[in-house]
Amino acid sequence: MRKTLNLFLSLLLLGASLTADGSQEDQLTRFIQSKAKKRHTAVRATSESGPAENDPWADASSFSHLPSKCPIPPAGTKEADKITALPGQPPRVNFDQYSGYVTVSELHFRELFYYFVEAPYEAATKPLILWLNGGPGCSSLGYGAMTELGPFRVNPGGKTLSRNKHAWNNLANVIFLESPAGVGFSYASNNTNNNDNVGDRRTAEDTFVFLLNWLERFPEYKGRDFYIAGESYSGHYVPQLATVIEFMNELHGSTLINLRGIFVGNPYLDDYKNEKGELEFLWSHGVISDEGWAGILANCSFSPSDDWPCTVAALKPQKGHFDHYNIYAPLCLQEPLTGTFYSSSYLAGYDPCADHYVEAYMNIPKVGGYVQQYEGGFTFASVRGAGHRVPTYQPKRALVLLYSFLKGMLPPDDVPH
Ligand SMILES: *C1O[C@H](CO)[C@@H](O)[C@H](O)[C@H]1NC(C)=O
Ligand SMILES: *[C@@H]1O[C@H](CO)[C@@H](O)[C@H](O)[C@H]1NC(C)=O
């Protein structure tokens, strides 16, 4: 979530309709085309007063190099990705969960991590939703799945989970994707190509390749009604990915991905308009005084030329502590002596300290390390927390590793410290 942006939790829902009627695709196409038209107009308009911006989204034909079939030999399998149980999950979980990596660039070594939850009932007839958190840089697992719409919430203490009875997988099968590469558990090697060409365009391309590849692993979802959902900076990701999918479907004259609609909450669409919108919201809700707002208007043009005086004018009138993502929400406070987190006031169903529990949960030492076996008998194993001298720092794990080595088998993946 971007600092300069605020999310007022009230969801502004925008985009194509979500009801399942036949006109949705038409509506979505019209939406995308109208965006493209507006962009052309905007480019023309700016060219009168200055240099035209080069907007790669105005013309989707620049995506025609993308593959129409899974370009990478499918490496993983659905069975291998199946989650037996998450650490500390409550009993009687009645839906299937999967997670794993999908390669989106073999050449440059980019792998995207996903967490997928099916619906408890009639999953086979329910649609497929891809959920994307914003940022750029927010984890769809840490935020989306664990504090927003996923099937579980992390309990205080960060060790156990409880059911979220309002989870979205009641209505659909939901993929939480860590995107772009480098966010959360997704990764990219640090070679020059990966560092130089980051941005919305690559994010959309990688996500498209992810979907093609993922559908090979879960072929029963090919042709399923598909929706893209997200919030915040996903105001970029979601319509951009929709543009690529629509374009590729048209280019190849077949439904590669059966996109039916997009669904975005409080979306971040335009840097400067969003910044103005945030400050205007604070003023119109009494957080910023009339004088403060006048100072902002006098010092900010909400364009790239805004400088230090605008920053000062924007920050000066914002007094006291409040949650920029929801001005009415309680804050998370920390007890100075014990370090315990607590909520500044009670709001049913919301815990402002959830981020701390999720962080602790995501850092539970497990995975003893990881192991990869190659053809020809070579096995590579890492031992968590081992440092240079493995038997010194991790004597128990080292002994288990030796035992597995002597027996010619893979070491177990969960060896307690
Ligand atoms: C911004 O501009 C106005 C008028 O130019 C000035 O009076 C004001 O002090 C400035 N700064 C702030 C923080 O409002
Ligand atoms: C990539 O990471 C390695 C290992 O940390 C480092 O030695 C190398 O300089 C990095 N390369 C680039 C292009 O940043």
C-alpha cells in the first residue's frame, strides 16, 4: 500500500459488472476500449501544451509477442502443490488449498508464488478469481489472504489461525498471487534484465504467462468464468491485465482466458489525482482545516512539478495520529513494558494489530530448510539457520541430514530446531 495514498476501507467498486449475464464481456470490452480512447485523447491534448506521453497501454498490439499457450513445460503439479494443513490451522477445514511456484521467465529466472483456495461447496461450478494486492510491493498472501478476504485470520500471538466466516472463497475459487516478481515469496534473480525492465508492463505480461501456466496445472479451470480483483495500486494491475487478456483472446480468435469482469476496491488510477483526492477527503472530513486546505491549494499543482513547499503544505495541517487507510478505525498501540500490541478502541470484526500477527506467523521457523534432488543422484540441501559450520549451529538438523544421506533418501522438510 502506498503511503501517499489512502484507502478509506469503504470500497469504491468500479469496473465491469459481476452478475453472471451474457453482456459482461461486451461491457468489459467497451470499458477497455473507452479507456484506450480516452488515453488517445489525453495524449493529443497534452501534445498541445507539451511533449506527448508515450502510453504503452493505448495500443495493446505491443503485447502480440506474448505466447498463446503455456510457453514453459509445466514443471509443477497440482498434487505437489496441495497443502495438507497450514501451521496452526483450526480443525475441520472443509476446502482444498494449494500453493507453489509458477515460472514466468525461465531465461531470467522469475518465479511467482501463489496461494489458491477452493470453495468449500460446489467448487466445480463456482468462478475463478485472481486477487492482486497493490503497493507496488504488497503481498497478496500477507494482506489479501491473511487480513482481508482469505479463509483464515492470524490469531494474536501469530502462531495459530482461525476461520474468517466472510471469506470470499464462499462464493468463488480464489488465487492470491504475489506479484510482481520480488514481492512476498515471489522472486527474480538479480540479473540486469530483471532489474532494468520492471514496471506495470512486465507485471501484466508475467501475470498473463502465470495464468496460462497455472491453467495447465489446474486444467479443470480452463474456460471457467474468470474475474480479476484487487485494490489500491491494483487500479493499475487489474485493468492492465484485462487489456492484455482481451487483446490476446482477440488476436488468437479464441478464449485463452475466459475473462468476465474486473472488480477493484479504492483503486489507485492516477498519481496526482489520487493525491489531491486524499487531501480533499481529509479536508472534507474535518481532519484538515479550511486554512490548511487553502495552503495546500496555494502550494500544490498536483503535477510532477510539485516540490517541497507542497509537501510541507500537505503535511503541516495533519495533526495527531490517525489511520490513513481509514480515519475512523482504531489504531494499534504497543504496551511499552511488555511489548504487547493492543487496539486503541473496539471495532467489531477489526483488529488494527493484525499486521503484527501476520508478520510473526509468516516468520514461524519451519521449511528445516529446503532440498532439491537432481537427475543423476545429486541432491542439494539447505539447512535453516546453519551458517557455515552446520553441525555447530544446527546439530540436530545436521544429524538428520546425515541420516538421510546415508539411507539415500531425501531429508524430511520439517525438522524442529
Ligand atoms: C503556501 O502558499 C501560501 C501563499 O503562497 C503561503 O501563504 C503559505 O504559507 C504557504 N505554505 C503553507 C504551509 O501553507
Ligand atoms: C547479484 O547478486 C550477487 C550476489 O549477491 C552479487 O554478487 C551481484 O553483484 C549481483 N548482481 C547485480 C547485477 O546486481
